[in-house]
Amino acid sequence: MIKSLNLDQIPIISKTIIDIFKYERKNQIEFSQTLSEIIAKDPGLSSKILKFANSPYYGFMGKISTVRHAINLLGVETVKNIVLRSSITDIFLKLKNDKILKNIYTYFLKRGLIAGVVSKILCETLGLGTPESFLLRGTLLKIGNIALIMNFEEKYDFVVEKLYDNDLLDEERRRFGTDSVEVGKYLVEQWNFPYEFYQSIDNHIEIKNNDYISKVAYISNLFSELLLLKDETKRDLLMDRFKVKLKEIFNLSFSDIDVFKGELELEIKLFIEGAPEFSDNCKEVLELFDNIQKKLVEEINDLEEINKKLNKLKNQIALEKKYLKLNLRFAKSLSWISEPQYLINKILHQINYLTQKAEAKFIFWDINSKQFYAYKLNDSKNNVYIYDLKKAPLYERSYKLREIQIKNFDDSILVVIPVFYETTSYGIIPILFENKKDYSSELISAIETAANIVANAFNNYYSNERVKKEIIKKYVMFDEIKNGMFNNQRMKEIIKELQLYNIHKYILRSIIHKLNNKLTPVIGYAQMIEGKSADEKMNERVSIIRKNSDEVVQILNRLFEQFSAPVLQKEIINLNMLIKEKIQLIDYKIKEEGIKVEFELENGLPDIYFSRVQLGDVIMNLIVNSIEAVERTDKAEKRLKVKTYYDSLNFYIEVSDNGVGIDEKIQEKIFEPFFTTYDNKNGLGLNFVHGFVNANQGSIDIKSKVGVGTTITISFYAKTIKQPKKEKIDKGNFKILIVDDEESLVELLTEFLNYEGLNNISTAKDGEKAINLIKKNQYNLIITDIRMPKVSGIELYRWLKSEKKDVDVIFITAEISSEELNKIINNDKIPILQKPFSLMEFTGLIYEFISKKYMEV
């Protein structure tokens, strides 16, 4: 099909240009002579060469008179390109004279102009070679279309300017059996053009070779197609594709090639000089270019604006991420339950850290005194003052509306941030930025987040206070609520009891304190002499004394729990010893029911650092639960088994019994609060165990069968203790001072310590005498009561701290723990023994301090 084309329709290319390329391989001097001879044969072409050479573009106006002179001054490559341009112009002129193909020829004229110029610009931008050579190859990209038009003018009447190049190829193949790309490659082969022309035509619609000539041809043609496409929607899509390909292939953006328009105007001007009849078409190309360039500039400006916004957003995100990390650290630093003054100081420190240069204060609403108080960073109580919020309208508005208020001054700015949780306001935080540059919306947002965190902490504190107040009401009315309805008269009595509570609690506190003090030596002496007398009757009497004392202790402990939770002070504990200690406390119950107790306690179980009270309660709840299950059976042999083991990560306690068992239907409910199958129980024991396990990364496993028995296994995590070697402990040089106003207790503890081989013991009846002794002597350990005449145990401890005495302290007390005592215990890690305490518990704590320097926690 291609061989049947009439190439004589393009006479200038088939003769003059072919002759030029035929001799091009000769050296510069010889080819210059040959080129001038070839051009001289064509007077019209010679005239064009001289006209171009004398144009303002080349700067030789009126100086060049011969073709040979023009070649010497302009160069062979430039003259060759001028000849080829002239030949193409002639082709376009031939097409223009054909009325049928007038619109089609105009389209390909513009495509050639644009592709050639863009090829030249890319060549110069990328430094690829001779720009004129790229211009020429770009101009000839559509030579195949021209050949098809000249041979099939009647069939080439479709609207080509509305088609993509790929669609145009498909249409050509359908109509002519071949396409313009194949025809163009055939032509340049027949004319013996250099291979680069073939390569450019072969790759200008689809890149097949990974070289710059092919890539330049592809991008140049793509832009020419983009510029002349009629369909705006298609053009926008093609624009996106062009920009992507330009970036992908050459890593350039349209804005990088800022010489497009200037080069295009220059090339068009030269083209018009050679062919003035094309001036209208050329101007149209420039207008098209102007329009698309304006659109591109708008897009570039839009992109720059978007980039600015993105960079701003990126900076905002980075800043917010930084503030978020700081606020997360701030939230973690707050204790679960913290007093208001502590929280105020923490939030002011956080604001100071975030702002650096701003002045902040906290105006706090005290719900107890119903007053506003103003705090500054690191204020002492003496510097805190009552604040009248009504005198500051901006402050009052922020507090009432729970909204951030901002006031601008000349150089500074005031921001007022409310501190509130749900419907409750806790105050406001005014912040003065003396320099407006230090203020930003991201910073205010971060401070607002910190204020929300501390507001939640305030809520936790006050909720906890309310819960503590409700504890009394809950225990007083619990039985009545559980047993059902009660009449109005009973309701009135309960209300009256609650009103009298404040009076009763002081009486009960005093009674409990006295009884605990008196019971401690009774139980202590009973433990020392029980089972050691030769008189069996005497041993029984001592046992009765100890058992009844234990029952009294349990009653007092229940009363004690009405007023405050036990202090969860951590200490070194041996799990096996603690289990035996708890079993011993209810030994009388076990013997009364005839229960056989078995132990399977792992030898060498490491000591742990844990709360003795909390773990003891868990053990007691499990054991008591099993005892009660066994009590309800008629079995001849009643068994209870306690097992312990350790797997290097968790500790395990397994309690088994052959009691009544638990119905499978209710096994999931037994850990729910207040669920019980016993009429006289509150259903909180196993719920407490469940809470303990969850809090200590453990698990609970129940295996039970009705009528057979139950096994409950719990696991929990605890820090282990490395025990010292016993031979390293030197008891003889360990000096102890006992401070207590109960003489019988002092005598008991002294006698017991002597019995344990600790003979270096001193005593004092109050804190004042203890201070005098400490001034004269050096002690390793001080055991002191809390409530004493003259100087209390807490005042003694403060004096020790102020004097920087290097001495360990143990508190022993029958007092219900106060807020002040709890703070010392938790902050300074001071151990406490609640009277009455067991001698085994007392011994373990003393040996902990004796061997402390050999231990690693």
C-alpha cells in the first residue's frame, strides 16, 4: 500500500533535500561547496537563503551577497535547515491552494510549527545537541499525514483537529489500509534522511525507544496536539497528561521552560518572512499559545497558593503533634486522684513550658468556700488571695459562658481559657502575651487541651470525695435496702442517724484507737506464750484469749473500714508466709468445722514487693469463700487445699475445696458486685478478687461441679525480691528506738525483739524524748506511734527530715488513717503497721530493714 504512494507530489523534498543529505557525510569544507552548488540550481531557494541570511535575526543585514558567503557565515547546518523549512513551506503552499483540504492543511501546518519549536526549546533546555536539527525533525513529524492528504484528498476529509492522535491513526488505517506514522517512516527512508528522522517519527505518538530523540519527539507532538485540540474537556485531560509526562520524562514543569513563548514568536516571525501568506495562521498559533499559557500560569499560581497552604498546614500539624506529645506527657504525670492545689501548680507549669514568654495565672473556684482564689506559678499559700471575678468582665464572661475570650491591645494580647468538665466550672486561666508574635491559634488549642485534662482531674478528685462521703451512707443503709422496703418511720430514723454521724464518728474513732492500743500487747503476749506452757489447761486459756481477741480485731476492722480505705503501702512479702498467716487468723473457724487444710506451697518462691493489705484481703476472700462452701455440705471429710507456684512472670494462688460447688449457670455472675447465694453476705468478696486480678495483669480460672467442689486459680504480676544471705545479717549492731506512750506495748515489742536476738533497743514515751535521744545517739530504725502527747509521730518524722537524719522509720498506729498520714506514706514510702498487728508481720518488717542493704528490689 505504501509503495503505491505518489512521492512526486512532494518534488522539492524528493530532489533538493535528498541531494543535501546525500553529500552530508563529507567534511565541512567539501560539503559547504557541494551545498552551495545544490542550492544554486534553484534560484528561488537561493533567494530565500540570502533573504534569511540578511534578516535582522542573524545580524548580517545587507552584507551577504552569495550563497557560498551565506553558508560560510551561517554554517552548513543552519543553511540546511533553512532549505528544509523552505521546502516544507512550499508543501504547505501547495496544500493551501487545494480548496478541499484547506482546513486540514492549516491544522498540520500549525502542528508542524509547534512541534518543531518545542523540540528546539527542549534541546536547548536539556543541552542535547544542535537545536536547528531538533527543530527540523519536529517540523517533519507529520510528513506522513501530508503525504496521505496529497494522495487521498477526497478520503481525507474528516475533522482531524477534534481527534486524539491515536484515534486519527485508527481512522487512517480504516480508510487507507495504513497510517501516517508508517508513511512518514517510509518517506524519510526513501529520501535517505538520517536515522534520527525515522526515529522521531516512529516514537512521536508512543515512545518505543528509551533515548532523548524519541522522548523529545513524543513531548513535542503531545504539546502540539494539546494546543490545537478543539474539545475543551479533552484538552484539559490532555493538559494533565502532558504535565505528568514532562515531569516523568525530563523532570521539568511547564514553568521551568520559560522561553516557550519567546522562541515560538521568533520562529513564527522567521516562518512568516519566508511565507507571508501564512501570517494569519501563525498569529492564530500565537493566540492559542497565549491562551494556554495564561491558563498554565493560573494553574501554577493556584498550585503555588495550594503549596503555601499545604506548607502552612504541614507546619500546623507538626506543631500540633509536638503539643499533643507534651499534653500526653502532662496527662501521664497527673496522679489518678490529686488535690486541687497540686493540679493548679501542674497546669501552670505546663503552660509555662508551652508558652515560655507568657504570663499565666489560675483563678480557681473553690466549691467548699464558695470563693475564687488567684494562683501564680510556684505560689505559696501565703501568696494566694481571694479574687473578685465581677471586677473583670472578660474573666466573668469566660467563666460563665465556658468559652475562650480574647482581647487585643497595641502590642500584647490577653487570652482567657475556661477550665470546666461537662457542666461544672473549676475556674479560668488568663494568659497575657506581651508580644503578639508569641501567640498562635495552635498554642491556644494546646493550652485548651491541657485545661481539659486538668478539668478531668478536678472532676476525679471531687468525685472521689463524694464517693468517700457516700461510703457511710451505703454501709448504714445497706442491710435495709437489701432486705427490701422499709416504712417512713425507719426512713426518719436513718436520716436522724446520718445527721448524728459527725458526732458518732469522733466517739468511734476514739474508742477504736483506745481498743487497738490495748489489744496489741494482749494479742502479742498471747502469741508468744501460746502452746509453750507445760500446763495444757493454761495453753487452752491462752488460746481462748487469743481467739477472742482476734474476733474483737475483726469487729474493729469492720468499723475501721467504715471511715477510710486501708493504706495500700507496698512492702516486701513472702506469699507462702502470708497465706499461712491468714489461715492462722481463722484457724478457730477451721477447727470448729473440722476442715482438713492441705498446703502445696512452692519451695523457694521469691519474695515480692506488694501491698500486704490488698494481697491479704484477696487470700482471705478466697479462703473464706471455700470454707463457707464446705460448711454447707454434710460430707464426712471436709477438705481445703491451698497451692502456690510461680512461672517467672506471674504468681499463682490455687484454692480448692470439696464443698457444694457452683452451678454452671451462675459461674459467670459470681464476680459481679452484690451477687451472692448466701442470705447474710454482701456479695463483694469475689468482686474484690476480680478487680485485684484485672489491676495486676492477671487472670481467674474456675473449675466447679455441683456436689463435688470448686477450684479457683488466680494469677497476678508482682515485682520479685532477691533475698540476702542470712549469714550477712548483723543483728547485734542494729540499733532500734521504740516510741509509744502505751507502756505495755513498748514492753512487749522490746521483749519480742530481744527474743529475736535484737538487744540494742531504746525506748521513749513521746516524740519529744525521742528527739533528745536521737540527738545523742545514732539509730538504724525508729518505730513510732502516730498519736502521742507533746510531739506526735508525724511531727517527729518531719523533724528527722529537716535534720536530714539517715534513719529508717516504721509507723505503728491505732488511728484511722488521715489525709496527712496517707500523703506521707505514699510520697515517702514509709511502711505502717495498723494496730493490732501480728508478731509475724512485725518480724518480717523488722528483718526487711535489717537486710535492706543486701537486697535488690
